[in-house]
Amino acid sequence: MSILSEIAMKIKGRRCERLVKQTRTEVEITGASFGVGTFKIDVGDFSNKIKEFFKVTQIMVALDTSQYLLCGAIREIKDDDSLKKDSMRIRMQLILAFSHLQALLSVPKATEILSKELRRWVRKMSQLHEESIELLKPGPRMIKKGRNETLLRISKYQGIDEEQMEEALSILR
């Protein structure tokens, strides 16, 4: 069973929850109910890289807002199976992003490689956030032929194959 399937089993039928709590000195990813685990980040640990960390924090909050709003939107979708499936797909990717970030931030020492990976994570997750906004934009949806290329690239970055995603989506249906 993939991590996506585990997340799907844990979120099925649950109320919508926010995963990020932010105070002045700390950011907490509270995804324990989604299989991500609770992870606290002390801003002081990143004082020498505060500008970079600020970008990560902004993206985390944006991703969390997206997954939370998608959760509510998914519950309201009645007639459009394609929209519902795309919304669930993106929400799963948003939640998985927190697990990936947790792995990146668990590196004990800030290095140039970690900085590079965090920048890459920010770019990819910014794209994912933009796709989620595009998906929920009011008005008629653009019908795309084939799979959304941006989502496929992000899935590849996250290590998700289509079979794993379909398995997780079937749990949520």
C-alpha cells in the first residue's frame, strides 16, 4: 500500500482540517490525522536562512489553504465527476507535499544541498497551488486533452505514479 492510499484511508469521511499552525516563533505541521505526523519548526533554527524559510512558510500556508478549501469544494461537487476527481487528486498531492517538506526539514544541518532542494520544493509546490486555484476558478472549465502536464510533472517530482494515485482515489470514492 502506498503512502497516498494510507492518506486516503485516513481522510475518507473526515471533516476538513487545516494542517499548518503558525505562531511568531514556530510553524507546526499538524498532519498526524493524515499520516504525516506532527512536525514543529523553530524559526530560530533558520535564522541564517530566514528569507528562504519565509518563502517555505508562505507556500506551506498557501498549500494548507488550498487543501482545506478543496476539501470543502469536493463535498459540494455533485454532478461533475471529472472536477471531483481532479480536486481529490490535487488535494492528495497537496497533503503529500507536507510529508515531503517534513523529510527535507528533518535534515539536521542546513546545507547548500538542502537550500537547493527547498527552493525546488517551493517552485513545484507553487505550481501545484496555482493549479488548484485554476481548478476552482469560477466559470466554465477549460477542457484539456489528456492529463494536465503540470500535475504530471509534480507527480513525478513527488514520486507518485498513476497507479498509486488511482488506488488512492478509488478509496476516496
